[in-house]
Amino acid sequence: MRKNIAAGNWKMFKDAASANELFEKLIATEIPENVITVIAPPFIYLKEFVQKASSKDRFLIAAQNCHHATEGAYTGEVSAMMLKSINIPYVIIGHSERREQHAESNEMLKMKVLEALNYGLNPIFCCGEPLEIRKREEHISFVTKQITESLGTLNHDQISQIVIAYEPIWAIGTGETASPEQAQEMHEAIRNHISSLFTEEIANNMSILYGGSVKASNANEIFSKPDVDGGLVGGAALDADSFIKIINSFR
Ligand code: PGA
């Protein structure tokens, strides 16, 4: 079933004391019945947070990345197998910062998605175009190609475990948000593309999140678009008050 999701990506922010302080405020919040909250802290906090979150409904923990291999000589990396072994339910895969800074290709992300699925994790698969592609009006073909190359060969059970996050690169951390109409245009195109690759039912049941400068002040307008099922939030997820407002921005 399609779910409303408010996901917070903390990236590489917050020391232990301030991460705990934010987490305690969030976990004390009442989550609306129709919303799932997902928090993606840095790896070092995952185990503690997932234990604390285990008794709270609709409040789930995500990793920000995983490796494509199960184990091996990969210094500094963390595998899906390890995440599963501490009961992490979600993993962000293919964030544009990882694509850019760690040269993660569509082919590499396909391997990561498969590895995560093999261990029963739900990937939050990120896609999105850079500014020059948007200016050339090639954004839809660019994003649908990312999806085809990384997700196109999944079987129906596998694709049903995926959440897609559309994050136009020009809107991430820039304060510039896609307009609700721009988000809806792309989300509808993504849903149609999933329908053509798989089935209409799978497409209709898929949660598609928007990311890129989502704030308490614009979340409601963006989330009210018919094909936008929530947000993947960076900066505004680092402040308890603003993220709690975002959690409460669904109709
Ligand atoms: P932002 O980041 O909300 O700070 O723009 C979004 C993201 O990178 O997921």
C-alpha cells in the first residue's frame, strides 16, 4: 500500500549529544496515523536509535548508504547484511551526494539495491537531474533512465519494496525548491514509468518522495500534490520543531 512518508536525512551532521537531543524530541512526538516517519542518522548512531525506536509505531530508522558486497576487504564501508543484523528496516541508496562524491553509477546502484533487497531492507532509491539537464528540458528522460538502469530488472516482489525519492540536484541544500507543479510533473512521470516497466498496480502502490529544500513552510503545498507521497528532508530535518511540522504536513 502507498504510504505517506516523512524521511529525515541527517547526512554527516551532529555529535552524539546533539544527535541524542534531536532524536529524543522526535521520538516523543505523536506521529499521525497516516504517516510513517523515517530517520536516517549517521551510521554510528544507528544501533542505539533502532533499539529506542523499536517500541514506537510508524517511527523507523534508515541507513544513509550500504555497500554492494556482503562482506570483504572494504575499509570504512558498511554492508546491508550488517544493517539487517541490527534490524535496520530502510536504507537510502543513490543519494546525489554519493553519486557525485563517490562516483556511484546507475550500475553500481543496481548492485546496492539488489544487495539491500537480498537482506530484506527497503531501499529509498534517490534519483534526480542536475541543473543543466533541467535547463535543456531533458529532466524526465534523465530520471527515467536512472530508474530503468538501476531498478528495471527487479522482479515484482522486489520493486514493491522500493520507495523512490525524486531529488532535483539544483534544489538540494540550495534553498531553491522545485515548485509543487514541477514536483508533480516528475512524480507523475516516474509513476507512469514504473507502470510501464512493471504494472499499474505496483506504480499506484509505490511511495514517491520529493527531496530538495523541503521546509515546514512549503511541505504541505508539495505533499498535497496527488503523486507526491512525502519528502526526503535534509537541512530542515536537523531541527526538531521544523521536522515535527513537516511530519504534520500531510492532509
Ligand atoms: P535538503 O536536502 O532538504 O537540505 O535540500 C535534501 C536531501 O539531500 O535529501
